[in-house]
Amino acid sequence: MIRLDQRPDPHASRVARVRNGAGVPDASRRAAGSRPVKRAVHHAQCASRRWAGAAAVAIALAVSAARAAPVAIVAVESVYGDIARRIGGDNVAVASVLVSADKDPHEFEASAETARLLARAKLVIYNGAGYDPWVVRLLSASPSNSRDIIEVSGVARRKAGDNPHLWYDTAAISALARTLAAKLGEIDPAHRPEYAGGLEAFDTSMAPLRKKIAAMRGRYAGTPVTATEPVFEYMADALGLVMRNSRFQLAVMNGTEPGASTIAAFERDLRNRSVKALLYNTQTEEALAVRMRSIADEAGIPVVAITETLPPDETYAQWMLSQLDALDRALARR
């Protein structure tokens, strides 16, 4: 006979079985066992979201910083500064040193401010070939591993002693544009596609200039002309013109006195109308050059003004085209 107080507890064995995992449906056991895994997954997901959020913030800050700090470029000659702006757009900040079309660039004297400007630059573009030797001295005085340099004469495969007026060589300018776009892409890879687009737009702007050169070459190749300095020499070659009195031009450019026979030959060409135009550099007031201009005026030889420095508010292509238009009108009078 079983006493009521000794009757087995019908729940006791179930509690024991639950504690041991027995009597619990398989799905419940799996749910209970998966809780730690779910917690781990949850923590991992939270950590992933935190990492992604931090990464997004970092990227946003980097983009913001990139937008706030354009590439600082110093283009010694303003013509190269124009090209840098055309290719770099809003992603570059360009300063030029030789900017006045009314002054002789050969007489420029660098100041302490010029030195500071070069020292702060991320990219420096200068002509080379002996045209701006003071740049090399200033760069050597402030060496920097974070500064890139483009020497245009090197890009154009010219050396000291060659004609340094490289902007009148459209092939050299195109080579510079390609080099500049590639260099900006290295310095600022986030905007590489924009620099490629800038290069394409610049090349498109050169099409009318190339067309003008080809047309004038077809009309005037073999025509004799002369000049007070060899500033226009590369363009004259592209046009097929025959440039006379080169010895006189070199002497004037180098600040030396031409020989008496050299001067006489120049004057004879003008008075005998052996040349169809005189290309005159308006940025110099060298006495012999002024004298030759006067003789040309007296002889009825057209005088075509040219400059070494890009005029303000003009692009490279506009500058070249305006001078070619003036020469075209002068040669059409022959």
C-alpha cells in the first residue's frame, strides 16, 4: 500500500530528463544549442556594421579632403599654367610666375616669394633648355620628396642650346599635355578619369590650330620671312616657311652684338623686299630689333607682332590662332 506522501512525483522524472536533455523535442534542443551561435553571429553583424560605418566615414572624409585640397601647381611660364588648368579643372590650383606679355621674360629676377611659391608646390612645370635657369637653383635650394617636376624641354627631347621657345612647337605641347595628365593621375588617382577627360578636351581644342597650320602650309610653304628673334622658329618650320637671318636672331636673343655683315644682310633683305614678312617680338626693346622694324615699315614689309608670353584671358590655342591669322593676312599681300 502506497502512502500518499510517498507517491512518486509525476513531474520529477521529467525535470530530470529535461536537465539531461531527454524528453525535449529535437527542435527545442537545436534551438537551445543554437543560441550561442546566434549571439556570435549577431555580434559579428554588429561589428561589421560598425566597421562599414567607420569605413564610410573615412571615405567621406578622404573625398572631402581631396575636394578641399586641389593639387598645387606652379607653372613658371603662364602658357603651361593655362594647359594645366585646362586638363586639371577644379582639381588643381595653378599659379604662374612669368605672366606679363609686356615684359622681357629673359630679364626676370626671382624673389623670395618666388622661392616660397616653388617650395610649396606639389607639382612644378618649367620650360628648361636654358630659358629659365633660375628655377633649377631655387628647386635645389628647397629639395622635397613630395614634389613632382615636369621639365618641358625633357618631354620635348630638347636640350640646352636648342631653341627654348617650345610653346611654338605644337608637337611639344601635345607631349606635355599627355605627360601632365598622366602625372596628375599619379598624384591624385581619385580624379584620374577627370584628368583623362581634361586631356581629351584639350586635344579637341587643338584641332582648329592643327587645321590652320596645315592650310597655311599648303598656301605659303617656301615663302621667305625673317624675324628679330628666333621665337617663332618652330611654328615657321611647321608652316614650311624659309626663315632668313638666323644668325642675327640668335645674337639678339643671347644679348650679344651681331657682326656688321650680319646686320647688313638683314637690312638688305628688308630694303630689297626679299622677305614677305617680319616677325617682331613685342616683349623686347633691343635697339637693333627696333631699327629693323623701322626699316621694314619704310620698305612696306608687313610686320607681324608675336610674343613669348601668353596674353591674359586667352587660351593656348586662341593665342596661336590669333598670331597665325595675323601672319596669314600679311603673307596674303605678297
